[in-house]
Amino acid sequence: MCRAFHQVDQTWRNGKYQTKQTITKISGIHTMIRQLLADEAGFIVSAELVLVATILVLGLIVGLSQIQYAVVEELNDVAHAIGSLNQSYAFTGFSARKANGSLKSFTRGSAFHDSPDQCDANCANIACDAPVAECN
């Protein structure tokens, strides 16, 4: 430890000043480095920890791949559900007549028939390919 400076305290007691001198100790950089090198509470990288970390990362990759596959399948199901909706509609018109029998107002009816499209047949397959072997 390094002695950085002297601190002088003067207090008034019993009609005179009393001086008390204390030495303040300040840790230097070399002391801090020595303590850091002597500390054994840190993370030690060893072969076992590298192996465990590698297995965890590989498991994480496989898990995320399965989540991606499940999300794509669910979105494919939503697309099929929307494609299978029947959007046909029809409504009749109406009219109103005056007291003398003449036409007061009218609205025409409308209709639409939703015919099946190419994508309505549940033919879209957005799933991932099956795994294949690397060697023949």
C-alpha cells in the first residue's frame, strides 16, 4: 500500500488546539492488480465448460429450428383457413311507392358467387424439406 498524504485534524479542547495526525492509505494500481491475480472467484474456461457450452448451443439451434417449423405450419393453416372462406353474397333490392302508386325510390340488389381459385384447393405447401443424408 502507498502512503499518499498526511491528514491533520485540529480540534479545540480545554482551551488549546489538539493536533491529531492520521495517515490515509490509498491502494495503488499495483495492489489492485495483485488482488485481481490472486482472486479465484472468477469464471475459469476449461475443456468441460467448453463442451457443455457447445452442447447447449447445438440444442438451442435444434430447438429454434423446430419452433420455426411449427410457426410455418401454423401460418400455413391460417392461410388455408382464409382461402377456404366462401365470400359469396346476395341481397335483394327494395322499392317504395307513393300513395298514387308511382315509384318513389328503389335500390337494386346485388350478388356475387365465389368460385374456387387455384389456391383455394389447399394445394400450397410451405413446409421445409425433409432432412437428407449428406453421404450417398
